[in-house]
Amino acid sequence: MPYEFLVLSVLFLVPGSCFWFLRPDLRPLMKQTVGVSLPFAATERLFYPEYWTPRFLFGLADRIGFGIEDVLFVAGLGAFSSTAYAVAFRRTLAPHGASTKPWRRAVGAFALALSVTGVLLVAGVSILYAAVATMVSISTALLLTRRDLGVPGLLGALVSAAIYLGLCLVFAALVPGVFERTWKPSLLLPGRLLGVPLDEVLYGLGAGFGATVVPAWAFGWRFVPSQTRTT
């Protein structure tokens, strides 16, 4: 199949779409997270072709550094990873005090993430591990001011990684041999889990942790038990 990343990107839209329809109470967080996530599509130039070599629609990655697939992928990942904890553990959203200039906080977190990633790349860290280290370190630092997000962050990481792994397994079934053909050999984690590169599982964990903690901190949300039906 020539456009394997497009297949993966469409698959990643499925969980978030289901959450959107089944959990309207989580839609504000999903919209905010997707809005914050979209600029990360432009970071594809850091992954391609060092980390992997998929074919992009219209060859956009070679022309502008990222493609339509990246926009779909980060939107889907942001939607389900920010809400996976709430869905799995029947939590809903409640305001956490008065959020001061939430979008400025979000932009600040994005700028800090790019800065930390840049420093790690200059230090010689591979992009995949630099991205995961950035997500985990920034989220952990934010927990100093929002300790209530610690458990949601850890559980959200696990649930998101499970969803991520499941989507990769479906992807591998639809496009046999794709991980062998398209992914570069891992530098630190050469093993596989059910045929999926451990690097991808690690990325799913980091994304779940960051997407559970950072948007809730930036936009002033906390997770509380859901007392009513939310469907």
C-alpha cells in the first residue's frame, strides 16, 4: 500500500471520534487539546527520514517538511490520549479554580517543549527519545503545581499506550510488513511487542502522560468522578 501513513492517521482518528460522540462532557478538553496539538504536525521534519520513511500524499514532507497525514495523526492522538483516562475510569471534567490566560499557558508549554527538544537534539539524543523525554519532563514539572494530576497522568499514559498499541496492531494487519519496511532500526529499544516496535509503545506512553497533564493544567481542568450518564 503506497500511503501507509495515511492509513495509520485515519486509524488514529477512530478512538477520539468515538469518545467525541459517546462523551460530550469531554468535548471541551478534546477541542482544546487538538488545538494545542496541531502545531506539532510541523515537527515531522525532525522524524522524517531519520526515524521512518513513509510515503506522503503529494510528497509534502519533502516539499514543506510535513504532510496532511501529520495533521490527522496529531489531531487523533491528542483527542484520545487527553481523554483516555477519563473514559476508562469514568471521570468527567470540573474547573480547577480560575485558569489564568489558558491559551498563553498552552503556547508557553508548546514553546518550552520545542526548546527542550532542541537542546536534546543538539546533545545528540535521537528525535524519538528526545520527544518522549520532553513530554515526560515537562509534565512531571507541572505536577509540582498540580499534584492532583499525578495519578490521572500515569493511568492516562497506560491506557493511551494500550490504545496506541491496539491501533498499531490493526495497522500491521492492514499493511503487512509495514514496520519492517518503513521504520528505521531502533537505537535503544530494538525489541518488539506483538510485532510493534517498542519505540512506538514508548511514544504512546509519553504522549498519554503529556496529553493528560498539560492540557488539564493549561486550561484549568480537573478530573472528578462522573455521577451521571454522559452518553
